Amino acid sequence: MKVNKIVVLQLMMSMVLMLGTASCSKKSSSSHASRATGWDVDSQNGTAARNAGKKQQAGPGLVFVEGGTFTMGKVQDDVMHDWNNTPTQQHVQSFYMDETEVTNGMYLEYLEWLKKVFPPTEENYKNIYEGASPDTLVWRNRLGYNETMTNNYLRHPSYANYPVVGVNWIQAVEFSKWRTDRVNEAVLEKNGYLQKGAKTNDVNAENAFNTEAYLMSPSTSRGGSEEIVLKKNPGGRKPKAGKDGVVPEAQNVYAQRSSGVILPEYRLPTEAEWEYAAAADVGQREYNIYKGQKKYPWSGDYTRSAKRKNRGDQLANFKQGNGDYGGIAGWSDDGADITNAVKSYAPNDFGLYDMAGNVAEWVADVYRPVIDNEANDFNYFRGNQYAKNKIGKDGKVEIVTTSNIKYDTLSNGKVIARNLPGEIAQVPVDEQETYLRQNFSTSDNINYRDGDKQSSRYFDFGDSESGPKADQTMYNSPKHNVTTDSLGKMIRKYDNSSKRTTLIDDKVRVYKGGSWRDRAYWLDPAQRRYFPQDMATDYIGFRCAMSRVGAKTERKKSPRN
């Protein structure tokens, strides 16, 4: 009997301990309690804690590309003997990419917004709309009749879902910035941080929305109107009465990065991202066995389909041979003579369309004939030019106004706006940011570890006292000059020097993928070419990308043991 009493007593004590532990566990696991302090984050300024674990939403038009490792630059054919894509092992972080190329319809939406907000008839804005407009004359040819495309390709509704062309690299970057602001403006409106309809009503140059300016100072965004820029109680719960019976006012705040609703910027993909996404080697797994890298964005070594349903059909839009851009009438090889509507061909294993053929595409990188994988094999990118917000004399960030818009005159004479009213002015980082840093030491890193001696026969290392001679630069490319005289007349000086040995300089950008004008050789995702960033063609378009924040994968995994 004594033993039984002891056993019963021990069991009762164990149950008490278990109940106490469960009670404590329940308290600490409250969805509104901070794991750091135990405070109720809804009653404190705990936005980050409250939104912990909130997942990034894909922006409009984007599909998810799960990152991983791949062999960049591996090509099966190199009949051109460029030697500019030596295979290197690279790792790319997960990101999002446009499902299709940017279309004429999408780009026209951009142009219409610019025309509405910055009327070309006003002196201050006369170059903004024109500077963003594609060059429709790229279709013209000395010995060809292409006036139909010159006059209709951009604006005729029949071509609305065709990829936009005639856009140079700078214009593509500016479109990406505009898209970032319009998407985040819509996101904020949807989540109650902007007045309904604000993104389309009464928008002008003085109150245009900019994402970074909003994050820096929400109260001054959209002209500082409290009726448009709204605060919100992010907790979603009414405050409870305190011990004194007084109910505190709800804490209304503006959206910030910690709110988890504002998306990262739309941008051009890096070359590594584009090539990784185009190759889509994820589709080469079968029964957990990797079958090797593909030659094209689809499986197989041929450009025609081997599937029974559409056997023999071309899988992309490209040039078949001399004078053959689409095949015989009535039995077309690829269904197009020039470009084709997006989604006309099957997507690759990431769900991306036209990663080979139709149009080639701009990527973010500055071109060099080498890839420096010794310096970096993670998210490789050449072209970083770090900048910071410009701080005015009053200690506040400087916002671009209608009086200090910056225009660039390109080498071909085209004038382009490089910042717009409402944006934050940018300046290069200086010694204050680079002092004693190990990861970067200058603002402009385009030429970091360049070292391609073969790029110019005039290159000379010089000596420790005098250094390299002024005219013996790494890339001895032509230097065309465009200036204006005192009357505003444009003066163009073409570089006719016979000493120029290369077209490569810091203003040529990589473009990837074959186009409707290219033979099958260029459809390999690893092939790479370059073109001046301020020039456009009838065969280069672009698509946007967006960085992924948070988890690498969208697949649900059980916790590791």
C-alpha cells in the first residue's frame, strides 16, 4: 500500500509539471508574442517580428526560377572561334524572370504613361517621351522594302503581343525602373496604403510615385497628400483596454520593407541568370539522375520536335538558311518570317518562353571576352557601379525635381532622361563607404581584374613611376563625340582613327539568345555577343528579372534531423 501511494503521488506531480510546461509553451508560442522579448508585437513597434516568415509574392508577369549550380559558357559548337565563353562552374541564387519578352503592348503602356505625366509639348519634358521611344527605323534596309514594319510594328494592334525591338540597353533599364514603381504603386493601393484609384487619377510630374523615395520618406510621397498616402494598422486587431480601462489608439504606420508587401526592383537579368534560366537543366533529372547539360532550352540536339503530336515542327523562330526565314508558304517551318507573337512555341522546363529564337535579349553585364570565375563564382556579374543617395545641404536626401532632370546625349545623338522627378538623386560611393572594406574598394567595378592584354596591341603596363601611357588603354575602341554649341546645335565628331583595334569598351553590353535573323548556331544559351548600350536593332529585345528574397525553394520540405 505504501508503494502504491508513492507511485500515485509521483504520477500526480508529473501531471502538474506537464500542465505547467504546456501552459508555458502555449504562452511563448503565441502568434503575437516576440520570440526575442516575449512582448506583444501588435502593441509595440514590432513590424519585423509581426511579419516574420512572410513570403515574397511574384510580381506581374514573372515566374519563379529556383537557383542552383551550372556550367556557364559550355557550348557544343564554336565555329566562330570566339573563345569568349570558356566553361566555368557558377552558382545562381533563386530569382524571378518574365515569362515572355517585353511586348509592344507592354512598352506602349510605358510610353502612354510618360506622355500623360511628362507632356512632350512642355519645354522641361520635351526629351523624355522621345528619348524612351523605340527606334522604328531599325527595320529599314538599303536593298529591302520593310516600310510595313517601320510604320506598323510598334503600334498596330496586330503586333501588340510581339516582342518590342528598337530598344537600346539604356531604354530597357529605364523601362524596368518605371515598371518597379507602377507595380509597387498598385501593391500599396491593394494593401490599403494608397488611396483607391490614386495610381491613375491626377498623376503629374510633381506627384509621381517612386518606390525608393516612398521608402525613404512616405509622408512626402505623391506630393505629400495625406488623402492619397495612407497609414494603416498593420496588426489588424483593435487595441485592448489597459488596467486603467483606457483603450489606446490604434498604431497606424506607413508601409516599409519590413511590411513585406513592397516588391524588389524589376531589372535586367545578369548574364549568368539568363543563361541558367534558358538552359533549364532542372529538366534533365530523371529518377534522381542528372543527364547532363542541354544544347538548347529544350531536350535533344535538334531544333525540330520529336514528339508524335507535332513531329518535325520547329521549336523556335530562327533563320533556316540564306533567304529562308520561315519556310515554304502553306507548310511553314517555324510559323514566322520576322518575329512571332510571344508564347507561340513551347516553354522550357522553367516555364519560360522564347529563351531561344524570336528576339535576342539584353542582359545587365558589360561585355568582356573572359569570365573571371577566380574572383567570384556566386551570382557572377560584371558591371557593378555602386551608388548612394545624394544628401543635400539640409541633411535630407535630394529628390529630383522638374528643374534638375538629368539628360544624357548618346553617341548617336539621341537624348535620354536618366532620372525623373520624384526619384532620389544618386552619387558614386566614396572613401567613407569603401575605407577598409574587403569586398569592394571603388564605386565603378566594371574593369575589376580585367587583364585582357590581347584586347589591344597598344596596351602597355608601363613602369612603377610613370604608369601606362595615356593612349595605350586596355580597350582601344573608337571614341565618338557628341556636343552642342552655344546655340544648341548638335555637333557630332566621328572617330576615324586608324589606331583603333577593338569595338569593346565600358559601354558595350552582352546580349544572349538567337533571334529571327540568326542561324541555329546562336540558339545555344551559352553563346554570347555584344552591342553598344546606346544603339538598337530589329532583332534585340529584353525581358525583366526580380531577385528572390527568403527561401531558395518554393518546395515544402520537412525539417532536417
